[in-house]
Amino acid sequence: MELFRDVNVDWLGKKWYFLAFSLVFSVAGVLSILFWHGIKLGIDFRGGTLVYVQFDQPPNPDRIRQAMDRAGIHDSRIVPYGTAAQKQVAISLAQKETQESALDTGRQTIVQALNTNYSSGGGANQGKVDLDNASQGTLAQFLQQNDPEHLASIGGGAQKYAEQAAAILNHRDHDLDGIFSSIDQLNGVADPAVVGLLKQSAYLSGFHVFAADIIGPQVGAALRKQALMATLYSLAGMLVYLWFRFELIYGVAAVVAVFHDTLITVGAFSLSNQEITLTVIAAILTLIGYSMNDTIVVFDRIRENLRISRRETLTNVVNRSINQTLSRTVLTSGLTFLTVLSLYLFGGEVLHGFSFALVIGILIGTYSSIAVAAPMLVAYQDWRAKRGKKAVLPAGKKARV
Amino acid sequence: MRKTLLIVAVLLVFVFGIFGIPKGVGPSAWKTALTDRIHLGLDLKGGIHLVLQVMVQEAVSAETDNAVGRVQADLQQGGFPARSVLKPDPKKPELIQIQGTPPDRVGDVRSLLDSRYGAQYTVASEPNNNWTLTMKQTEVQSIEERAVQQSIDTIGTRINSLGNYEPTIQEYNLGTNQILVELPGVDDLSRVRDIIQSTARLEIHLVVGGPFPTEQAAAQSVGGTVPPEDVVMAYGGNEPDLQGQYFVLQRIPQVAGDDFRDAQPSVDENGRPDATFILSRNAGDRFYQFTSANIGKSLAVVLDNRVQEAANIQQAIRDQGRITGLGKDKAQNLSLMLRTGALPASIHYLQESVVGPSLGADSIRRGVLAAIIGMLAVMIFMLIYYHGAGINADLALMLNLIILLGFMGFSGATLTLPGIAGVILTIGMGVDSNVLIFERIREELRAGKAPAAAVDQGFGHAWVTIVDTHVTTIVSAIILFLFGTGPVKGFAVTLSFGLFANLFTAVFVSRHIFDSILKRKQRGEALSIG
């Protein structure tokens, strides 16, 4: 099977369309960054508190917001997390409520507010243990204190109850996906005496805090700086490598193309009002490497062709090189796109931003090697010709490998 | 044949890397073997991730506090006592000021200060027979480094006293003097937090005045502004009459931190919990001298910068004492802290993340599902598009994956969720090298070359490009590794391992498969490459 055979497209003839296309997307992104949604940073960069909660019943954001308001938290953001069937929400607080001296208070307030508004039984739960949120240590200690199997005199209670607690929580976290709907679900998981005790003196809060991130302002600032530096260093590193392997102009063209991709990807995050987190930055750095790959494949071919046909105009050589590598470009991008799409569709909520960045980035990265990097080489040569310099693009240093 | 053996050997080595030697057969034995070798990151396993800041300037301050006493004693012994020795600015813990040395002994003072303190301090004379000692930068640095190291050790001991948590405690590269604590599989944040955060900085200060109802009243009692050698501290014990009151204390403690050798929770004659402490021998001697000279004055026991109790000195105390006014938990905690070693400085929390086990399990399920679907899609496509050569690519791809996971098993690298994404990307990008080569071979075949020559030329031409593309991706992976933290680092690791594995499989293995196919073919028979 073959998709592209003897393609002969005049890519450079379409450079004005490309320019228009790139401009529209970059400018839309930049406008959105400047005037519309801005760049929405995740709490790892902003600093703040983020609590992930799973509910027994489908959560109602308004009810949660009211609960937060009553607890004195007025600027919480409540967004559904994952699919509707998972009944999860992420509750976040901005940085100003997350101080370094009392990093944990935001989380505690959220949990307390949920507890007063969601737990059945309310005040009657005083002194009882919350099975939905109990940690293994707490539960084991609770069992040992109450000693339902009367092991205190025989001994071995500590180990026995630690095992029971582990079994109960393993059932909750792995078999039931984090939350009980009834204490009866413990029948057969733990010893009858233990289940009996828990039925009496444990309760289900109806929610389960399954993850929390609390990031102080200092770390947020450091991570922001780090992400920016990493992106810049990685661009600089590639520029230097291409300079060494080809010529400076190749490096510059490739870096401009990659910068174009980064800009459009970040713009896409702004347009779709999604948060940029640490993993998104990792995706953007990968995308830089990926887009660079694509550009280099085309450049390598240009260099090779320049060496064998010195009389041909640069425009022709570049066109021919793009056409010759087109099949590979489309195939590889297509296949990588396939894997990334699989990640986007099946990889779950945690990787959503990451795979979104790559889905956009791979499309744009492939486009930019053909439509931005290669035309820049020709434009550079035209510019040199106008200034009366030697009108031949240097073929680049001889490949050393 | 030799090459085939080499490839099989590599395969076996890396399969061993992934599984080790499983204890038994059956899926569960293999699964345990797998999880023994490949470590899961906190985001997959669940656990607590903390970033702590060590307030190192406190350690520097404690060191200069100590030096103030020594300078005073040295000058006294030399026969040229200073009017006062103090730390002029609480914000500059490295600075000591000596005021009013005898005007006729300038030379002696200078030579004494230079010989005793010249190594750690820069000695400068100032007008009016004053001197300043500024701790040298190298000395400040070494104290800070020691403080961070000691904090790491102490936190490690404390966490280990809680149970078998397999903690990672190390310096964190994001900022200065920060510590990273990772506790896989633990979700009991409050317990861990309590034990790490109690600095249990126990000190005994001389009381200048108090108790006062407000901070202002306390300051008024010493003339409106608190002089540099004094400090105002709030009451933090459980005596009802003293709640919300303030004391004025001498800033420099008589005994502190390392001077305490041990403490035990006990019960006083009225059955209330308290703690007995024992001082180290040196500190005991010093404390004896001090208390004998100050009978009738008041001492305050200060815990974490709050006055725990204040009492009159009724007799000289050598090395044992009792602290009352503690709750039962506080007494127990305090004695645990003093036994495991005090933190050299207090600890601030900068970041806390807790990942519950249910989220981790869900992430693994989804990540693996996405990887399998992505991989199947790629493999099926390669078969359809390249026919026989597609099998070649698929074999290379599978070997690539085995080598990648084997690398992780051998190196003890941690697999994180972004790391799984790295594996998936490696699949996509790994196939790129094959596509480059196959497309080139097709081109050469179209140009009329014989299969053997086409394969040779195809690999030759594609090799240059493959090197370039791999190097640039490795550059970005290295930068990610250097700058990234936690999960992102895991991603960089899998990505780079995947790239190295890919160089081997796509170029060497795939070439070898082509060569062995060509050898069996008749001259002129076509190559199956779609």
C-alpha cells in the first residue's frame, strides 16, 4: 500500500496561504492570551489548594459551592473531574488563601465543610470513624481501641486489626473505586465482629477525598521560572545542535518553526480555557523535540539534494525535498497522532492536558516543518540575493555520520 | 548467526531486567516479579509528597548566640571585659557586636579576637571601642548545609520511628535549603505532618519581666522598644491564668537544642503529665554555674518559641529538670523529639500532595489501556501498509518496548503516569525510524535498484537523519530531566531510554532481519515492503 507516490506539489507557491493560516492561529491565540482568557496556570504554578473529591451520589456543584460559602470560602472553583459516571469534582482555592505558614488550612476547611453538609447523621457522628475517608493507620487504631474480637488479653491484636484495616481499605480503594455506598459492602471482606462494630460506630460521609495538592506561593513561583527556563534552554540547545550540524540559518528556521508551534499550542490552551500545568509543560517540551524531528528530516533531505544538484533553484530543491519526505512525514505524524489520540481518549483525566497539548502540537508541528521552516530557508536566500550577496544557500557542513 | 545470537541475548537480558527471576509460574508470580523490579511513582502507587523549607538562618543564629557567650567569657578571662556583647539586628543573624572594650587594650583585644574567632569571623574595629564580628560566608554556608543534612537525618529517624514507610528524604533542587519527603503508600497526612513539623526547639531563657497582658505592655516594661538582647514571647502552656500573656526574656538562651540529652514523659505528684529532661555534661556544668549565680530570678522553658512555663530558681540545678504544663501528647511528643535529635532549625511547608490509592490504581488501568490500544493501532497499520516489512517493524517495536522496560528494571528508575505517556510516545516515535528507512528503501527500489542494494542504501541514507532526530529529542529529554521534578522527571527518563532502545532496534535489529530475509531469497525476487 502506498499513499503518496511521485507527489509533485509546489509547496513554496502556497507560502502566502501558509503565512495567512499561521498568522490567523497565532494571532487568535495571542489575542486570547492578552484579552480573553489569558494564560490559565494550574495550581502548581499559581500556588493554591486543590482537593479532589469523589461522591457517592452525582455531585451538584451549586450545593458544594453553598457549602463552601457557608464555611467562609468564597472564591472556590468547583469543576467536574473525569467522566460524569465517576462522580468526581476538583475544588480549588486561589493562592491568597494558601499561606505558607498554614498550608493545610484550606484543605481542612474544605473537608470540614463537606463533612457538615454531606454526612448523614450530622452531629451524631461525633466520635465515630468515617469509613470513606479513614486512613489505614486511623482505622487500625480505631479497631484496636474498640477491640471487637476481644484480643487484648490473648495478644496479636495490633497485627490482626492492621490486617483487617488493610483489607477494608483495599476493598474500598481497589474494588469499589474509592467509596462505600453501604457498610454492608464489608460483609465477607472483614471479620463479622469487625463489621458489626463498624456498623454501630462508623459512618459513611458520602464523599472521599482521593487526592489533594497544596502548593505554597514560593514553590509556585519557582516552578513557573523553571518551566520557562526549561523551554528556553531546550530551544537554545536545539539551535546550537542544528548550527553545528547544518548552518546557523537552518537552526534559526527550525527554532522559529518550533516557537510557532509552541505559541499556537499555548494559544489553544488559552482559547479552550484549559489550565497549563507542569505535565502540560512536559508535553510542550516533547512537542518541541517532536516538531524539531520533523523539520530535521526535511532539512536533511534539502542538504542531500543541494549537494547532488547544484544548478537547480533552491525553490525547486526545497519543493522536491518536501515531496520526497512527504510520505514519511504524513505516516509518522499519523501514527504518533494515533498513539496520542489513544492517550487523549483512554488515558484518563490526569493526562488530559498533557495529551491535549500533544494532539494539537503534533498536527501543528508537522504542518510547520513544511509550511514554516522550509519556506524560511528560501526567504532567507531571496533576502541575501537582494542584498547582492552570493545567491546560493550554503549546503551545510558535510554530514559527519 | 552471530547477530541473531546477540539479539536473542539482548532480549533475554532485558526480559530479566523487567521480571528478574520470578518465584514460580502463573500470572500472579509474574505480576509480583514485575512490581518488584519496576518501581511505581507516587502518582501511581499513592502516597504523600512534601516539600519542606529548612529555616537555616535559625541555625546560623543559634551558632552566633553561642559565640556571644564565648566572646564575653574570653574577653573577661583576658582581663579586658567589654561593656556588652550582643547581636544588634535580629534580621542579620551572622552579625555580633562588641561594645566598649577598654580603650588602652585595643591591640590585645584585636589579637585575641583574631586568634580565637578569625577563622570563622571577619573582625572589624569601629569607633568608640566597638567591634563587629561578621560570620564569613563560607562558614555561613557550611552551617546551612549541615543544618539541611541534619534535618534530613532527623526527619528520617522520626519517620522510621512511625513504622515501615520506605520514605525518600533528600535535598530538593528546586530552591535552596529545601527537603523533599516522599512516603509511598501512606495517606495519613496529619500524623506525618505532626511528627515532622514539631521542631521541638526546647530552650531555657532568663526571664527579664512578665507576665504582661499584651505585647505592648511587655515592650513598655523595657522602655517602649525591645532592646536587641531581649525578646517578647507569648505563653503557650496550659496554665489557665497565663493564657494570652506575654513575657520578656533574654534573647540568648542558657541551654538549647543539643544541650538536652534525653527527656522522658512522667507524672508529677498530682498525677499531671510532665516531662523530665537531662542535660549533657557540658551544658549541665554551665547551667549549674548560671543557676547558682541567679538564685531568686526566673527561668522560662520555651518550646518552639512559646513560653511553656516560667518558674523561680530556688536552688542550683545541674543536669536534671522537669517541665510541667504539658498535655499528655505534648509530653510524649517532646520526649520522642528530644531522643531522636532536635531539628537544627524550624521547618516550613512549601508543598503537600496526597494521592489516594484509588486514583493511582485508576491511572495505571487507564495508562496501560491507552498504551495497548495505541500500540495495537500502530502495529496493525504497519502490517497493512508495509506487508512483510511491517512484521519486521512490529518485531522491532516489541523489542523496543521490552528493552525500555528492562532498562527501567535495571536502573531502578521510577515509572510515573507521565512516564507511561512517555512509553506511549516512544511507540509512536519509535516507529518513525522504521518509516524513514522503509520509505527510503521503497524509493531506492523505485529507482530500479536490486533489493539488497536498496536495503543497504535505504539504511545508509536514513541513518544520518535518524541520528539527528534522536539527538534533538534527547536534548529536550535531558533538559526536562534537569529541570523537571517528580513525575515529569519520570517522563524524561522513559523517553530517553526509549530513544536509545529505538536506535538499537530500528537500525540494528531491523537491518539484521532484512539481511537474513534477503539471504534466503532468490536473486531478483521482490522484497515484501508493501
